[in-house]
Amino acid sequence: MKKDKMHVHYDKEGDVLEIRIGKPTVGYLKDLGEDVFEKIDQKTREINGFVIVNFKKRSGKNSIDIPIPANLKISA
């Protein structure tokens, strides 16, 4: 079974949190609303991460809910 690493990066200047699963790929962002985006692999059309814009603005909240689509494959 292949295990991908999760990469989390916060850009303080841009106030953007990026969560990526696996290696970087060419792709695009799908707007989920409220400054939350899915990262979609252009070739496989699979979700390989999320981007949260204005992250620090949300830091006063206890949590950020990200809707997980039915086609997202998460393996343990």
C-alpha cells in the first residue's frame, strides 16, 4: 500500500494555509466558498489538497470545517 506524506505550509505574508497530500502536481483550485479551495490534480482529477485563504483571520475560531467530497480517497 502506498502512503503519501501530508505537507502543510503557511504563508504568513499572504495569509494562506496550504495542505497537500503527496508530491506537488500540476493542477487547479476549485472554490468551495468562504475562502476554502480544493487542489485538483489536472491529470488524474483527484483531490490532492486544500488551500485556505485569510487563514489568520479565522484563527479566532476553534475549528475550520472543510467539506470532504465523496470522491476523496484517504488511505491509512
